[in-house]
Amino acid sequence: MAMRWTCLPLAELSPLALYQSLALRSRVFVVEQACVYLDPDGVDLLAWHLLAHDESSGELLASARLLPPLAKGPSHRLPEIGRVVSSPAARGRGCGRALMQQAVLECARLWPGHTVAISAQSYLLDFYAGLGFVPTSEPYDEDGIVHIDMERPPTP
């Protein structure tokens, strides 16, 4: 499956791309995972938005937001990859791995030499470990889902 990658700050996203991203995040995080929370939390305004579209259909397959250091406050000193999501229709086809590999590359481009942080759902620990992330916290509850903080050293 051929994917077209876009990585832009919010102000540069097309209205359609922004709508697709927010709709996918709501579909998965709020409806599928039954987490009632305000997804557009203001941090999107500071983020770079990584989108993977199907090259032939234009369907949004996956997305993530890339946050600069301190975007979520002084305790968040590292760049962060968050709101990592794959469309239900794209699952099992390698989109999640491709998304995270591209997210790591984009973080290295945007913030060279920086370690990158994620707050991973704990059941995905092995998936993220396979991408070079290591646990840096004990598991904790976030919105009813067990998470663990992880970091990935900079790519040499």
C-alpha cells in the first residue's frame, strides 16, 4: 500500500486534512476506546501533524502529533510523539509501524539530537520497544487505560 506523508504545523493543514485527523482521533480514542475527554486540547496549536494518506484513494490511514519540547509545560522537556492512531480499516497492514518510523524521522529533522518521548498504552510496550523506545516510568492510569512513559535516544 503506497502512502503519502504530510508533516505540517496546524496552521498549514488543509481544512480537509484537519477534519480527517480530528475525526479519526475521535473515532478511535473517544468512541472505540470509550475515553471521554477533550481531544482538541490546545496543544494541537503547537504541534506538527504527521498524516499518512492512501496515495490512490486519499483516505487517511494514520496520524500522529509531534510536540516540541515544553509544549505541554515545563515537566515535558523532550519532544513528544502523541495521538498515534491508525484507521481501523488500515490495521494489520503495517501502517502503525510505518507511522512511528516516519514520526521518529520527522522528530530527528525537527529537533535534531533530541531524545523523543511517548506515553504508550502499556499493551503496546513490545511494539514501541521494537522501534527503539525504552520504558522510563512505572505503568499508570490515564483516562482508564494503563500507560507507560518511554523514550528513544536520538538517531546517530
